[in-house]
Amino acid sequence: PVRFTAKDGWKIYGDLYGKGPRGVVLVHGGRRDKSHWSKQAQATAGAGLTVPAIGLRGFGTAKDGPPDPPNAIA
């Protein structure tokens, strides 16, 4: 697993497969999440590539947003 914090405070989660000198980034669409890339990511990593499968904001484990600013209106 990997985690990045975006400039706006959102935490972006992913799974990292392989350790090759070149890579392919996999990003889900629709109602899926990063786990749906597992089989493809393993196969691609097996071909010698580094493969991060990234979860989009609001899906799966990527539901952690930045804190509300102190003046936020709920």
C-alpha cells in the first residue's frame, strides 16, 4: 500500500505492484475502486513494470478529505 497527501489535504491511497524501470498507472472509473485492478496489476508487474493502482477521491479507502476550514458553514 502507498499513500500520498495532495496539496489540498486529501489523502490519495494506492497499491504498488512490481519494481521495474518503467511503469503504468492504473486508475479506476465509475463505481469501482483501486482493488478492481488487482489481477491486471499483478500481470503487468509480472512483465517487469512498476504499477501503482490509485484510488480516486471518495472511493474505497480514499474518503479522507481535508479538514474543514475554521470558518466553514455546515
